Amino acid sequence: MATDIVYLNGEFMPLEEARIPVLDRGFIFGDGVYEVIPVYSRHLFRLPEHLQRLQHSLDGIRLANPLTDAEWTKLAHDIVARNQGDDQSVYLQITRGVARRAHEFPGHVKPTVFMMSSPLVTPPREQVEKGVACITATDFRWLKCDIKSVSLLGNCLLKQLSVDAGAAEVVMFRDGCLTEASASNVFVVRSGVLLAPPKNHLILPGITYDVVLELAAANKIPLDVREVPEHEARTAQEIWLTSSTREVLAVTSLDGRTIGDGKPGAVFRRMHALYQDYKQTVMRRAA
Ligand code: PMP
């Protein structure tokens, strides 16, 4: 297997050689933010939007952006070029840097900047055609879920609940309304209308979420961005997960109860096709 080449604080190196000090605030406090950018045919999908969200996350933790968008763009292209495979998943992380352990921000510390790339793993055909099972849980995470923070313990605990139950994801509710899943956004379809929880501090503003909303609007799929009460989600005809690596995936059972007729619904099939077409168009334009 070819060695992964990663970037750490100004240098490219094999993954095995990348080291950070134990006092890095990412390790000690989870004090950092990250992004995951899918790469199709060596094209970084929606990179400007990912960089915009990165800036939002950095602003949210009061950390200055260590690089310009042009520098991030060059770095991301370099990482893709140095790694194998046309379809990749680029991960980047910035932490507040290395300092003696104290909760308050350290003065004048250089942030740690890390980037790596892995092969992109999208859902197997069977999952796309049959849908996946999900469970539900109370969303017990903090109230700044719009920040793509590396402090993912809440998301990890929640995700493990779904793994323990043999399910693909955990769909979450807070105060009686749908929020998102542990690593994806959630949409529902009721009476032919696509419903999406609004972007606020309770969910991550997904890049795929935006693509789905844009495709729905452009293709006259009725759409309503509003709070989705729990009972409306549970009795929806369709439920979808969206994320950069899952793309758009149908949920066909929730807590063991069948959603719709137990197969991915008509609106899902339309959106899935639109999403694949959109990806092809973007890649053709970039070629
Ligand atoms: N919500 C959470 C909690 C996530 O972790 C993710 C993806 N990592 C998403 C939503 C989907 O975001 P995107 O479409 O940008 O991948």
C-alpha cells in the first residue's frame, strides 16, 4: 500500500512520521476545528464553501485563520496531488497550538495546522438501493453545533449507540424537534414536501445540505425549511441523511419501524439522481 503523505506545520511527510507534542491544545482540550472535503476525479468539491465554513468555525472559537483561502487552496491541491486515487477525502485540522495546560487561551502561540487525505468511501450500491436503518436519541451535545469542532465526544458517544444497535446512524431530537444525525444532516419528506431543519446553532451547516436545498429549488421540488417536530419526523414518508461522504442516503427504518413502504422513496430517488448529475457537471466543468 502506498504511504499517505500528510502536511503538518509547513511540511509534507509520510503519515507515520507526523508527530505533535502532548501539550497541543487539540489533544488536551479538543481546542480546534476541522473540515472534510470530498475529492471526485481529483477535483475538490465545493472547496470555497468548505473554506467559508472553516472561517465560521474559526470565528466561533476566536482563532485567527493561519492561512489565506489561496494558501488553503494550494495546500489542498498539493495534498491531493501527493496522494493516490482520483477520489479522496481531504481532512484538515487547526488547533490553538502548544502551551502549558491552562484553560484560558495562551498568548502568542502558533496554531497547529494539519492536513491529510484518505480514499473517499461513498455508500455501497446496496445501501443506496435499499436504504439504511437508523435509531433515534436525545441530542445531548452542546449549544454550538454549528462550529465544526474537533471536540466530537458527544457525536462519538451518539454514533456508537447506532453501531451497538446495528444501525447506520442516530437521528437526534432536541426539545421535541429534529436536529441532525451524529455525522450527517437529516431531511424528511411529508406529503411530497421536503422539510429541512433551519441552519442555526443546533446543527452543522452541511455543505451537502446546501447542495440538496439548491437542487430542490432549481428542480421545483416543494421545500420548507422549518422546525420539524419529532412526531412529523417519525411519521414521515421519507427520511434522508446527507453528508460529504454519504452524499444522499435514504433511511428506511427508524427505531425498527418502517419508514414509508420500507424502500427509498420517489423524492429520494429523484434527488439522488440530481445529486449524481450535479457532481458530474461540476467535474466536467473543472476538467
Ligand atoms: N452534521 C454533522 C454533525 C456532521 O459531522 C456532518 C459531516 N461531517 C454533517 C452534518 C454533514 O456536513 P457535510 O455535508 O458538510 O459533510
